[in-house]
Amino acid sequence: MNQKVRVIIAIVIIIVLVGAVIGIEYLRGQQIAAQIDASLEPGDIPVYWNGNLRAAFSPTDIDNLPPASFQDAEEGKTQDGWLLKDVIMIYFNENQFKDDTIIKVISTSREKSVDLTWEEVANTENMVMFDLSGRGTLKLVSLLERLDVRDEWIQDVDRIEINTR
């Protein structure tokens, strides 16, 4: 085999390898794009059901829900907002939930989250609710012992994950 044939074979192998890498990256990009909903607007809070994006809402989207309020134990200030249960019921049916369904409310910017059961969220005496912060973001507050003081609240909520067992 002469030098010219070896160079052509090397070039063909390089082209095939580059084409394979580009093809694999294209397919990975398509899979990632299928998981992302392009209709999300800045400030929307995505709601995932067993790892799949199923809904998203902003504080203005829930403004028409029935109001809820309570006085916090720490400072006696009134917390006004909307029950988490009511927000979830916009997108899901109650029969999709079991008492042990886990609802994780997350603030990635504050690196905080809380796992709640559907039984806790559905019990309106617990007052698991969103309140609007002074910056226009949502914070999760409650009368539950593990969420009843400011240090325990989930401020700047930016994700909800619902996981059935």
C-alpha cells in the first residue's frame, strides 16, 4: 500500500469518528430537549410527577385560588397565601394521590427543601401554604412543627417534585 492510500484511509477514519461523535451528541440533545418544556417562563415553578415535568405555574397564576391565612407562632404575623393542596389540585386529581405520596418543595437558590406527605398537605389544619414574599417569590409556610418558624420555611420556591411510592 502506498502512502497516498494510507492518508486517504486515515482521513476516512477521522471523518467517520467525527460523524459518530456529532451524531451521538445530536441524539443526546434531542433527549434532553424532550424533557424540557419550552413554554416555561422565567419565574415559573415547574411541577414534576415521578421525574417528568407535568405542569408549571407562577405566583400570578394562583392568585384566583381561595385565600388562606394564619398567624405564625414566632412573631405573630399573619401569613396570607394559598394552600399547597389547592395549587396542586389545579393540575392533578385527588385520586392520583395516596396518603404516603411525597411532595418535595425545593428552593435551589437557598439549598433548602422539605418532604411532605400528601396526608400532611391535604389536612387543611396544617395550613401548608404558599405566601408571597416581599420580592414576589413564593415561600412555603405551615403550622407543622418542622415548618412553623422562619428558619424552617422554604423561601424562593423554584421546584416541586411529586413522587408516588
